[in-house]
Amino acid sequence: MRVVVQRVKDASVRVDGDEVSQIDKGLLVLVAFSRTDAENVVTWIANKIVGLRIFSDTDDRMNLDLETVGGDILVVSQFTLYGDVTKGRRPSFENSASADDAEVLYDFFIETLQGIAPGKVLTGAYQAHMEVGFVNDGPVTILIDKEEE
């Protein structure tokens, strides 16, 4: 499983010109699943995201978490995070989970986050062409990559 976590001042997702989700301060989470991912990896990453201390305190040090700052999460599925360009110029997605398997893990990821996150957990539209807009705060961008052990 691979996620890109961005600390944002605001983020939104549009599908076919209509806004489907929007958050103010919080985390934009782009997520992709590999062929070998399982629920234990999803749970580990969900807990890691909610506990990240990447918001600034009064000394401008990354020391605060979502709960402390009252932040929300916007999750966007992005299978292209597993695009492999080591050979040729066109990305290979052979390590990506199938769309059906990824959807099951995506739904489990959302449910897990909703159960543990202090604020709202909103989503994009799975397998839709989305326009994602955001203002990265910092910028702060964290990559979390975990495989089945």
C-alpha cells in the first residue's frame, strides 16, 4: 500500500464539474494498493496517518496531530502511485491491485479511518476521472509505503 499525505489548508474533489467533497484544514491522502496488500497493512497505515504529528505548534515545529488542530481527511484513490517507469516511457501497473480488489481495500481503508479519525473523513469518487484541488500547507508532503510482512 502506498499513500501520499499532504498537509493542506483546503482540498476538494470535482467530478464532471460538480464538487463531490471538500475539506478545510487537514490532510489530503492519495492512496494506491498493490496486488499483495491485506487488511493488516491498511489498518497500520490508517493508524499512522491519524497519529501523524505534522501540524505546526506555536514554535513552528511539526508537533501537532489532526485531533489537536481539528483537521479533516480527504481520501482520493490514485492507482497511478504504483506506476513503474523503470523500463520504457509508459508506466507499468503490474504491481497494482486489480480494480475490484483495490475497491474492497479502499472501502476498508475509508471505514477504518472513519472509525479512528477525530474529524470528518471524505472521499473522491472511486474509479472516476477527478479534478483534485488543494492548497498544500508548508508544503508538507509525506510518503508512506508499506508491504505485507
